[in-house]
Amino acid sequence: MEVAAGGGCGAGPPLLLSDSEQQCYSELFARCAGASSGGPGPGPPEATRVAPGTATAAAGPVADLFRASQLPPETLHQITELCGAKRVGYFGPTQFYIALKLIAAAQSGLPVRTESIKCELPLPRFGMAKSDGEMRFGNPAELHGKKVQIPYLPTEKNSLKRMDDEDKQQESQSPTMSPLASPPSSPPHYQRVSLSHGYSKLRSGTEQMHPAPYETRQPIGQPEGSSSEGPGVKPLHRQASLIRSFSVERELQDNNSNYPDEPWRITEEQREYYVNQFRSLQPDPSSFISGSVAKNFFTKSKLSIPELSYIWELSDADCDGALTLPEFCAAFHLIVARKNGYPLPEGLPPTLQPEYLQAAFPKSKWECTIFDSYSESMPANQQPCDLNRMEKTSVKDMADFPVPTQDVTTGDDKQALNSTANEPSPKDVAEDTASKDCNSLKARPRSRSYSSTSIEETMKRGENPPTPPPRPQKTHSRASSLDLNKVFQPSVPAANSGLLPPPPALPPRPCPTQSEPVSEADLHPQLNRAPSQAAESSPKKDAPHAQPPSKPIRRKFRPENQTMESQESAAAVGGAASAAMVKPHPTVQKQSSKQKKAIQTAIRKNKEANAVLARLNSELQQQLKEVHQERIALENQLEQLRPVTVL
Amino acid sequence: MAVCIAVIAKENYPLYIRSTPTENELKFHYMVHTSLDVVDEKISAMGKALVDQRELYLGLLYPTEDYKVYGYVTNSKVKFVMVVDSSNTALRDNEIRSMFRKLHNSYTDVMCNPFYNPGDRIQSRAFDNMVTSMMIQVC
């Protein structure tokens, strides 16, 4: 049955018709088609353009039938637009079926949109009893045909124009493909996009049609939500089995046509990506991105300012000039969609609403992970955790991950670390989180240990921790051996951050409540070395991140490519994370060395860039010289010729 | 209700002006323009006191036979001017005030958009929708 409805349609049936619907529609279609063949010429001229072999219903009896449905004429116009008859200029079987379904939808009070036809609907009712309709059809269709001609004239003109545009593309497609293409909502864009036929032309063609359905969309926000939920539930089963419902790379069109809001749905992978970008701007996932920061970031996407302004308007739901994480994701998603050619919606789609995003992709999950990590670390350091929380609340605006500025800020690091440390292990990690994990892992455990020791100083555990601050004094007090001082001094600058405990003294100083960490401390440096190497590569990756996210498509590939790389580092990270949980602090030293390495890599990069530019410069100079020489040669020739002309 | 709504910048050029399209809009533009003088007058009169004491709502600027013109100034010297049909006798001062308040709120929402440069024309669709809703309420 569906096959029949699909006709020659190759990409999967867009329509789901029940048995009764199928029967009814085919009957009606036969009647209309039969009437057209029986009736004389008043069928619109487009009928002649119909590809031979496909049955079409002439506009006369079809218009008749539609009017019999007792819908207002504007609705009927919309329906004819939506079903694509105007587009192709004739009522083929698919168009007809879609139109009938839309009529049924309109009659049951649903808005006239393509989504309405996805759900189960009663059969469309036609004002005159069917028998009357039949009689009407049987009647000389001329009269009706002529009456109908007039309202269809303007539409004919449009369809004429559209035929010029669309014909070229649609000739290669089967005619029944057009209804899929015609409804000017987003899913058909997939069809077109995937077919990659004169993409810009198609887009311009559909954009003309946008105002009409969008107008119906706007006032009907509520029923739209409910009606799209209905069809959404059914196709969701399908979607669940699909990996990616929204494919920026223009794959997967057949899945997407089922759920109309698909382009506005954020997939897991995209979500990860957006979250990472958010973190790159603002480490705390529960806090805001200010307007200016967001502006700079989004301006890199190279969209025009009015469009960005509009996207902001859509996504900043509370109009506070700052973006929370769900708002940011929505904005990013809209930007990505726009860059891939989707027209911006009139209102924020339901799948991009902040509440929806928070529910669907639990941001609360992160907070749970934060608490989870806290609970894990609880056995290690009970009181320090409280202090850490206080630190976390006090410090929200840490700018850069790999450069924790000690003390309080590292507390924030720690919290963010714990949240991300738990995330990578279960999921595939985009490079960003992996790199940040590497960096922050080292940062946080060190900081934690540091703060824990400081706390314990105050708490007066009376064990090793209190000793470090006095130690330097001890060295000073000893004062006798200059060697010892020299030993300490170089390490103190290496510590680099004003931390009191000199690095050499650190190893023998495990976390106070634990003796186990001592053994792990040995493991830790080794693990740290592995991630530190990853960290070297990661700063390089960080730099590309600073590059405009104007290439979100490529960036999506990048995370995919680099998930492989990052998985290895993630494994190391995961190992380090578990060891780092309890965290001794030889990492203070590692931290400073890591900073050094970061600086070194940055230096290296700059040198490379410098070298490249220098090479470029020299090449250009060469070219300049050559051009100069040519010019001189030409001038010489000119002079040689000149005396001839003068004479 | 409102027949014409205009947002004028501090330098007295329009950031946004919209009228119901039934009649020639030029007339409304002219009325708004002339009303700016009255606004300035009111501001300067009140402005001798501290700015804090100055009320934002200016009230009826001047009545013509067909229309009444109301004014509102923000603290950043952005002026809202509203032209109302005189036949709407039911329109009370409170309602005008509430309309201006709504305008002001929408304007601040526009300002919150980091992509909006102060001094640009207002092209926000949300602002448009709000103004449209105000203008066709009575219809």
C-alpha cells in the first residue's frame, strides 16, 4: 500500500496511510483522474506537461473536491502549496494523497503542515456526500473547470515560474520526489541537500514558500508542540535505533524525514562538541558566558551580524545578555544549521528550548558527576572537600585550564576536573575534554593535595603535612650546609608558583590520611608522564580550537578523528584519574614542568610559524625580483622600438 | 490602539519607527519629528532637578484634533514616542504607561543582545512582534 503511495519515489515513503485511507484516497484519485480524462480541456495547461504514464488529476475536479471539504480557501491554497501540486503543476498521486491527508488534518483542527500528515487522522470529510461529489465529477467538468481556472490562474503563474527553476532539477528526479521536496520545512531540505541538485536554487525556490507555512506555524505554537509530539513518539522508535539523527554532512535523509524537527535536534556528538566549546569559553558548566565573549566567539562563524543577532534573540530565552549552557548549545546549533543552509526558524524549535535541552541531555548529570567525584574523594579527604566546595563557589571565573594560578583557583580546577574525569571514561571524548583532562588532572590533584595539606595544617592533624612550611625554616635554621640550601633553591623556582613545600620534600609527604598514596605516588609520576606527553600534543590542539569555529563541519570530523587519538589518552587519563583521586603532590613539580612544556610547545609552534612565514616571504621576494627583471626587459624593448616610431 | 510608535535615539535620529499602514506614514513621521521639540522642552524643564527625580513617562506631549502624542524618555536619553488615535477615548493614562513600560522592557532586551550596536536601527523580530501586538490590539 505504501509502495503504491510512494509511486516512483526512491527515498522511502513519506506518507503512512492506513488501509482505509489508502482505499479512500485511491478511490478519490481515480475519480478525479477519470473525470479529467473524461472531461474536456479545462484542465490546466500544466497537465500537458505531465510525464506520460503517470496518472494525474486535473485541477478542476480536484479543486471541486477540495472545496467540498468545506475548508476556507486560504487553507486550501496552503494545502495545494504544501502538497506540491503547484510546484510541479499537476496533481500526481503523491501530491493528491498528501493533499487529502492535509485536508483531513485541517478538518481535525491540526495546523496545515507536513508534520500533521504523519499522524493517524480520520478520513477527510467532504461536504457534499461522496455520491454528490461523484455526480459532480460526472457533470460537465467544463463549468467547474472554468470556475476553477480563475483561482488557479495566479497559482499557475507561480507554478510556471517554479517549473522553470525546478524542472531542471526535477527532471532527473522522479516526479513523485517533488512532494518530498516541496513542503518547505526542514526535512525536505535533507532530500534536496543529499541529492545536491542546484542546491542554492532549490533553497531560493523554497524560501519563497516559507512565509505561508511559517505564518501558520507562529500562532499555533501550542498545538504544534502537541501534534509534533504525537508523530514524534512513533518515529522515535526508529530514531532510537539510528546513530545520528542530525547529519550535518548531509547523509541520512530517509530517517530525518520522519521527524520534522530533526534538524533542530541535537545529537549526542554535537552535544559533546558544544559542551566542549562552552568549556573552552567558560570552564564552569553551570555558569554563564557573557555577551561579549559569546559575540566574539560566534562572530568567528562568519555569519552576518543580523543573522547572529537573530540567533541570539532566539536562543537567549531569558534575555539577560548571557548564555547558559543549554542556551549556548541552542545558539551553536542554530549557527551550525544556518551555515549548512537551513533557514532560521521563526521561533525557537521545541527541541532547542533550554528546558528541553536540560531534560534531554542532563546538565544535571554533570552536577551529579561533580557530586559523585566528591563522594569518591570523600573517603580520602572529608574536610578538604568542604573547603573545596567553598573554593568552588568562590571561584567561578578561572580563565585558562592549563595555567592554574594555584591556591584558590586550583580548587575550581579540581571541581571541573572531577566532573570531566568521570565523563571521559564512560563516553568517547572529544579531544578537547581529553586534553583538558590531561592538563587539569595534573592541576587538580596537585591543588587538592595542596589544599588538603593546608587544611590539615589548620585542622592540626599533627602528622607530616604541617611540616612542610616549617621545613624551609628548618633549612634556614640549619643554615650550616649551603648545599642543602642550594638544593632547595633551584627547586623552589621550579615550583614556580610560590608554593611553600619545596619539591624535593614532597615525595616523602603523602596525603595525611592515607598511606596508600605512597605507593601510588610511584605509579603516578609514570602515569603523569604519559598524559604529559599527551598534554604536549594537546596544546597544539588547543590552538586550532582558538581558530574560528567557522568550520563546524570540519570540526565535527576532527573530534571524530581525534576520538581515536584521545581514546588512548583517555585511557591514560582514566588511569591517572583513579590514581589522582587520592593524590599526593609530586605533581606540583610536574605542574611547573608541565607549564614549562606548554610554554616550550608554544615557542616551538611560533618558531615553526615563523619559519613558514619567512619562507613565504623569501619566495615572494624572489617573485618580485623576477617581475622587476621582466619589467626592465620590456622597457628596454620599448625603447628600442621607440626610435623607429619617432623617426 | 497606538497608531504609530517610534524609538528615537539620543541624537534625535530614529532607531525604529512603525505606523499602521492604513494612512500615509509620512504624516506620522512628521508628527513624531515635531514632537521631539516638545520632548526636549519637557526634559530640560525637569532636568534642572536631579536626573533621578525625573520621571520617565512624560505624558501627553500635545494633542491634535485626530491624534494624541505621548512621550517617554529613558535614562539614556532614548525617547519613545507614541501616537494614539483620539477616537480611543477609553485609553487611560495607566494603559499608556503600561504600554511604554512594555516598550522599554523590549528595548532593554534588544540592548542585551551583544550583536546589537547601540545606535543601529532596531531589527529585532521580537521587538517587532511586540510593537505589532501593541498596534493592532484594538482592531
